[in-house]
Amino acid sequence: MGFLKRLFGGGEEKPSGGDPHGIYLYARCGQCGAIVRVRADKQHDLMNTGGGYEWHKTIVDARCFRRMQTVVQFDRGYNVTHASLEGGDYVTEADWQAQESARP
């Protein structure tokens, strides 16, 4: 669980984002390596499972347009408890920021 908390930030709000309803995740395509920032809306995108929440999403990167299927489970505090991503892997916000700052 500690690994997931470090990877996804423990469901904390991003102070710079000012988005109380958004949960941001960062997925890297297994084919081209592009990192995609994805937002899950707490009010509209998450399914209530009784003991927490679940999010299903098809993520498409902007480089090779490959589809990545994800299922993420959250506890009641919006902390990630399990995440699977077919066709890629989840990375940290720092990885995404490094990619963005390297763009011309």
C-alpha cells in the first residue's frame, strides 16, 4: 500500500491545481513511452462500490494513440488501493512534469 500511496499521492488534493473534485493519475504508454495526465472526477466518474469507489477508463496517448484500459480502486478517502493498466504502467507526477518540461 505504501508504494501505491507514493505513486498516486494518497488521493491528496494538488495545492497548485485547486481542483477539489479531481483525482489526477499519470499513465505511461507501453509502446511509445508517452506519459498522459488523466483526471477522474470524484462526483461523476467514480462508481460507488459500497466500501469505496472504482474507476474504469480507456486512456489514449497523443503520440501513438494506443488504447490503455485501466481499473482503479479507491477507499472511502479516495486513496488508491489497487490499480491495473493494460498496455502501460502508472508513473508519478514528477515523471510527467519531466516529460512536459523537456518539450520544445
